[in-house]
Amino acid sequence: MSSSRHGKQTDSAGMYENTPSSGTSRSLSWPNGSIWNAGSTNDLVPPKDPADLIQELLRHAQILACMRWLGEFQILAYIPSDQRVGYADLADLTGVPEVQIRRVVRTTASIGLLCEPQPSYVAHTPLSIQFLKRPSLFDALMFATDTVIPTSQSMAEATRQEVEHSEAIKSPFQIATHFSSALPVACKADPRLLRRSCAFQRLGSLSKAKALTKLLSPIDWEGLGQATVVEINAGSTVTARALSGRNHSVRFILQLSPDTARKVESNNLIIESRTLGAPQRQENAALYLLHLPDPFSFSSSADHAEASKAELRAHLDVLRANEKATLILITEILPESGTASGPVESTACMKDLLLMQMGHREALDVGRLGALLESVREDADHLTIVNKFMAPDYPLLAFELRTRPPSAG
């Protein structure tokens, strides 16, 4: 799939322009093969004084508590979107003491959530309007305050029980919430928990989709002609819509879980329903974009590993039958320490820590992902990792996989 678009040549071994055909990792958009610059402004600046650190943590905790308070009493809904309202009137409307509203608003106004245009009045800001227009944000917030925070605070007790009994008895989630099961099972019995959990999971979906779009942009989309591209297990249609716009002749198929597929509007995309581990019916595509399942949807790292292997095997079967096809495996990852910028490593560590608190015993890092790939490669003759790419602004890793005929092995 070579191309001279914009004067660039595509490596015959891969679908990315000007990329190596080795298995080494590099960023597509950062110069000199360096993903992170130690002096970059993206690096997090750690506090130098312990007292400052504690004060900053306390400030964040209080702001989170105030936001939960606003959501509990639906304060934002009683404030006109384009007008100010007096504290006394707001107290009458909500039935909440005026003095409490004043003190909470003064706190959240410090981060731009609501404001006081003049004494004794409150009004919306662009930030608070977003919460007003998107109620799911408060669902995500409630999951954070009512589930994530208590779960994190139960981490020490879970470790203590594990040390005393020489095995894991309960996860921090089970201790904090008093559920006897893991989160995915608990959600089946509690519709409100399911709604809030889903809203929480969607928080980072746009950032991930944008990072993936940037990562896949160097593919020679024009060179694909009228080929078929299949994206599997995507969390949204953002990437598919962006990439399909680069070549309107490409037949873009988006395969989602049955529940998600029913809620998605297709427009210029073909939406298909597919369950995890099912055989891949689209056997003649030129490119498969396979997202590993989200570990947050599984009760344990072992369950997630088995589901991931099933997905890989289903698509390696397709590669065996279609040697011209390319599979790009996509997953969020815990990068090796020091290989990512401060913000990216922080994001990855927070996700990994939450998984541990939910009962996942193993981190999804590069080593575990490599072992997972090796376990399925034993059944796939001549499977080759052509390229490996790390997104520069999100903990996202992509492998380009192909099968080669025996003579090329």
C-alpha cells in the first residue's frame, strides 16, 4: 500500500508513512524518535513543600465535596442559564439554607464553577453550564464521590486482610460498598450504580478517541481506495467518523456490543452488533482496528486476559485467511516508568490504581501485554509485529500485526 501523497512514501512493510518496520516503539508525531522531552511544559511540577501538598490535596477534596453537594440538591438547575439569581431567592427555591449556598458557591467559584457577579447574587459560568447541559457529568461525579473515593480509602484495610490471611479476601471496592461481588456484577443488580459507572467510564473516551485519531492519521487512507476498514470494540464513533472523512470511498464498519450498537446513529458508517469473542464475519477487509476490551468491565485481570485472548484469536483466524489484511491492536496501557510525560503517566497510574482497587491483581503493562500476545502467537504461524506505536498525549499503545506466507518467514 504505497503512496506518494504529500511527497511521502509508505513503507511496504507497514501502513504508516515513514515508519520503521521493526518492533521498536516510537511516536508518530514527535521528532527524533523521542516521545517525551524532559523539559517539556507537559511535565507535571511536583510540590516542593509537604505542607503545600497537603493543603492542595485538601482543597481538591473540599471542591469535590462541594460539587457533590451542588448535585445532591440540584442547585445548578435552579439558576437561570443567562441570568443571575439572588441567594435568598435560590434558598427559597431549593429549600437549602442560604448561608450554606453562599459558602459552597464561594468555594466552587474559585475554580470557575459558578460566580458572584455582584454581592448576594450567583450566576452560571461556561464551566457550570456544561454540567447543566450534560446531567451525565453529575452521574460520573457521584460515582467518583460515592464509589471511587470510599473504595480508595479502603485500600489499606484490604491489604491488611490479605496480609493476615495470606490471600486476598475482599477487594477495596467490596469493603467500601459492602457488595459481595465485583463492580460489573454489582452493576447488574443496581441500575443506578450501572448508570453512574458508565458515565464515569465515558469521561476519558473523548481524549482517548482524539489520541487514537492522531495516532492513526499517518496511515495512507487515500491509498486504501475502496477497501473495507473494520473498527472493533470502540468506545465511541469519534475516531471512525474522523478517519472515514479522509477517504469517502472507504467502507467503514463499526462493530459494537449489542447494547451500544442499538444507541448509535450510523450516518455514513455501517454499524454492526458483535459480542466479545465471536467469530469475525467481515473476512475481506483491508484493515482491522481491534480495541482490546476495557478491563474496567471485568471482575478480574484474569477474566480480562481470557476475553482479550478470545478477541485476538478470532481476528488472527481472519489474518490467516486474508494475508493481505492488516490488524492494528489498540489498548490503553500502563507505560514503563519514565517513558511518558507527567500527565500521561499520572493518567495511566490513576486508571491502574482504580483497577487494583476494583480487584484486578495484575497491571496491564507492556510486559503483560507482550505475554498475552505471545500466548496467542503460538497458534498463529508467521504472525509478525510490524510496528509498535505509543500515543504522545494519552496512555495508548498500538501494534501493527500481519501474517506472512511461509516463504517470507
